[in-house]
Amino acid sequence: MQRLTSFCRRTLGALAFFFMGLVTAAPAITDTAATAHVRIRLLAAADAVHPGERILFGVEQTLDPEWHTYWINPGETGVPTRIAWDLPAGASAGAIAWPVPERFRTGPVTSYGYAGRATLLSTLTVPQDARPGTTFPVRARVSWLVCKDVCIPQQAEVGLALPVLAVGMPSGAGALAVGPAHAALPAAAPGTVHAATDGKAVALTVAGAGVRTADLEDAWFYDDARGRIAPGAPQAARIDGDRLVVRLRAGEQAGARLTGVLVVKTHTAARGYAIDTALAASTAPIALPEDAAPAADASLPLALLLALLGGLVLNLMPCVFPVLSIKALSLLDHARDDPRTARLHGVAYTLGVLASFALLGVALILLKAGGAQAGWGFQFQSPTFVLATAYLMCAVGLNLSGVFEVGGTLAGVGDSLASRAGYAGSFFTGVLATVVATPCTAPFMGGAVAYALAQPPAVLVAVFLAMGFGLALPYLLLSARPVLQRHLPRPGPWMVRARQAFAFPMYGAAVWLVWVLARQNGVDAGAAALGGMVALAFAAWLYGATRFASASMRVAGGIGAALVVVAALAVGHAGIQRGQPVATTDAGWTPYSAERLQALRAAGKPVFVNLTASWCITCLVNERVALSDGAVDAAFRQAGIAYLKGDWTSQDERITALLTQFGRSGVPLYIFYPGGRDSRPVVLPQLLTPGIVLDTIGTARN
């Protein structure tokens, strides 16, 4: 009787599979997908499901040799694989169960992930009201970053439709090899786990690990959250009796718990253990492993020096030209003051610069903590910031032209109050100099900023402050040393005309920013910004025209000007919301993509990559002066060099990945790949001349 019952169940199951196959034949769902370098497959632990059942699904990634994807914590760089499930109503999906990762080192950068093949498991729950005879459709939208010499963001969609059977009917073995997939997951820790920290180091202890000193080859802890453990720092493991002790360098973010995977390698095997323990305060200092301090720590003085030099050179970059006029005027104006007042104005200007650079550093720290990738000039990727800066430049120009005066009503109130207003003006000039300097990248800055972004918050802010001090240093020296002011022209009535003339660089900066906005969000956004500037000019005129009228007129003029400014901001914002980015084409170049670069290199062709942005003045000057030169263009054509341009005007993760690969945090970046599949890339300086480009091409070809 038992055999007959078993036979009937198998027969009914087979018939159910047959009819379900007929039902699902029309809306076939592909369970496999392939992109360049990665093939994915959606697997299930059964051939059918039952109502209310929990069933294991897996996304299997098979990678080309030497390529890798990333773990839940990618380490110092990378993006973890993400799975977005599309399930029927009432169904749910659990979190990803991540296999044990491995380490990858690219130069000084350490990342965590997978090579070869990896299966990411998730438990899906079938709806309780699923009716037998129907199907349980599952779709997974998978996105990942795959890296080798370059990093390529990719995504694909896979799916399965499993028959729903009545409870008790056999569901089959499925295509998911549960045994190997489970074996790749971290196991429970073999003994008691304890972790303690002294703020600089962490000691992870596993009692009863069962590993002898003679057998231990290596142990490495993978923190599953960024920031608690420095991923690139060495780790030291030793056996103390029956305990395995691993000493780690603490990261920039403290935590109450230590969670992740401890991989222990012996001469015969390697096994990963899940770690989840409270992180206690150590009563004694914990010795860091030898050489545990990152190599970059030794170069902190060098990074500070490079940042200082970069800030100095930033004064000569075209971004800062509009503000140089204001600085020159204020220097002439304060030259007739007593030395102490002149020095205080220099200090106020310096404090404005330093405060602004510190604010930029804090903003980058917050973005890093949120998982965002950001670098130098990141704020200009926001159309709203570009619009606000354009309005600010226009307002400063109107002020220099004499359309309105800020603080004019304070005249005669008292010397001390007037002095405070003057110092505030110097402070604001420092802030303005920082705002307009950020679209430029000066020599020495690239390495310093890239170093800072990989360091703890205190170091990052220190590097940014050094850069700000370099920017402010020339003006600070001129203000502090009266002997240096002797060669300046004497103040006089000519300064009024000079002040008005210096308004035009500010108008030029505003026009440039409107052009950047139009590149980011289209012609409508640019037109709205221009209309807003007209309204802004009217508000400035109305405010200035009523300053010396009756009290009621001053109030009316102030309110009217404020309302017009609000309207200008609203019009500009509406233009941004409606706008669309402008697609640009040029016969001389093609848009950058990692796939196009890889294809060209695979074909052995020479490639020149230009990573740029519309808001980067240095980039635009290099393109006009060097890359658009006739001799350079002829050399490109003669050598058959493919010219790829990556536009970082708005955030683009593909370009960010290439910048990160070369240790840069912002544009410009120029890379020349000589002909040949295995040729080594050549990074050009951030300031180009036709000779530099021609020499690079010629040297690499020879």
C-alpha cells in the first residue's frame, strides 16, 4: 500500500509538472543572462513550491579569469552586488547570505569580493494563499561592479516560474546545488569569541579554535561594515594555548559590535567562521601588528606639503581669476590702513578660506559615511549648486558695479562696527575664493586629495586645511608684510573705476556657470537661469534705489527686492526640474565607456582617454590649448589613436570607477594607452601643452 501511495504521488507530480509547463510556456522567463566577463544564473532548491513554503534561491555568478565582483563590504573600493526581487503579492525575500570572500590587492588598495564562481543565497517565502495549479514567478534584477584593470558597472534580469503544488506532493531536487553553496557560507565560530579595542587596535580572540601553531598559515578578519577595521592594514595572528588571537588596526568609525567573517588557513584547508560579538574596551594597550600602520601614514607630511603647494598654485588657475580682482582691490584699500588692521584683514580672509575648506572636508566625510563616491569639485555635479553659484557671481558683479551696496546704512554708526563689517567682507572674500577655486585642479593637488579621501576624518580635514592655507598664503603674506606693499600703486579715485571694471570677470564667471547648467540640464534650465539673473539685477537695483529714500520706501524696497529674489530662485529651480541633459557629439572623439575601452585595447589599438567636466576650467583650458591643437589632432589621426572622452559634469559611476583606479578623486585625468593588448597606460600631467601630448605619444610609440 505504501509503495502504491508513493507511485501515485510521483505520477501526480509528473502530470503537474507537465501541465504547468504548458501553462508557463508562453511567458517564458530566462533564468540565465550574460554580460561581458560575467554570467549569472537564477537557481532554486526545488522544481516546485508549496503554499507558505520557505525555499532557497541563489544567484550564481561565473566570472572570466582575473575578474572579480564585491562582497557586502567591498573594502577600500568597489560596490557590493545588489539583488532586487520582483515577487507576487504576499511573497517575501530574506537578506543575501554572502559566501566567504577573498582579498584582492590593486597597488596599495585592498578590496573584498569573489573570483571564479560565487552563489549569493536568499530565502524566499511563498504566499500562504498560493493556489496549486498556478505558478510562483520570481524575477531578480541583479546589479554588480566587475573589475580587473578597469571596473565595469553591469546589470541583468533573470527569472524562474515554479509550479505551485498541493502540500505533500514531491517538489523535486531543483537546480541549486545546496551542498556546495552552503559549504561556501561561513560556519559558526569553533569556540568562544571575544573582541576588545583600545581605540587604535582591535584584538579578536577565538578560544577553542583547535588550531596548532605549526598548522596555522594565515588568518584574516573581514569586517562586514565599512569603517570599523582598516581593510588595507596588515593583520597579525598567533596561537596562545588553545586560543587564536588576531590583532587588527581599528578603522575610522567605532562600533559597539564586531561582525564579519574570520578566515583561517592551515596547511591543509581554509575555512570561514561567522563572527558576531560585542566590542569591549580594552583595559591595556593592544600592540598593532608590525607595519600595521598604512604606508600612507608615513607620507602624511608629504601629502600636507603637496596640498600646500597645490593651494599655492591654485591662485594661478583660471578659476580663481574673477576673485583675484576683489583680492587686489581689497589689498590696495587696506594698504592705507595701519599695519595691524591690514594684518587682521589678511587673517580674516585666511579664516574664510580655511573654514570653507574644512566644510568641504566635512561634506566629503559625510558622503563617504553614506557610501557615496565623491571627489574634488563634487558639488558642481549638482545643478542646484551651479545655479546658486551663478546667482552669487552675478550678485557680486552687481555689487562691484555699484548697483547696490551691502551695509551702506551702517556708515557713521561707529568705527568698531564698521571695522567688523570690513573684516566680514574679507572673510566672505575667502569663502568666495574657495567656491570658485573648486572647479580647478592644480598640480600637486591630485595626489594629496586622493590620499586624503582614503584616510580617517582628522587626516582628511588636515590635508584640506593645508590646501586652503596654500590658497590664502600669498594674500596673508602681503597683508602681514608692509614692505611688500610698497610696490603697489597708491589708492585714489581711479579705484572706483577699477572696482567697476573688475565686475566683468564676475559676470563672465556667471555666464560660464549658466553654460555648465545648460550642459547638465538642457537649454530650458539655462534660459531659466538667465531669466533669474535679470530678476536678480532688478532686485539689486530696487534695493539700491530705495536705500536713501524715506523709511517706508526703504521697507517697501527691501520687501520688493526679497520677493523678486525668491521669484528668481523659484524660476531657476523650475528650469532645473524641467531640464534634460544635452547630448553632445563631436567628430573627433567618442564617449567613454569601459566596454569601448576594453574592446579597443583587445584589438591592440592606441587609445587616449580624457576625463573632463564642463565645470572644470582646467579641463576646458587644456582642451582648447593642447587637445584641440592642429599638430596634436594630426598626430592622433596619423597614429590611429582612438580618442575617448568621459564627461563627469554630472555624477557618472563608470567615470568615478576609472578615476579611483588611477588614484584620482577628480578631473582632469588624461591616460594614453599605447598600441598592443598588454601595453602599460601612461598618465599625463594635469596641465597640458601640445608639446607634452606629442612627446607622450611619441615616447610611448617608440
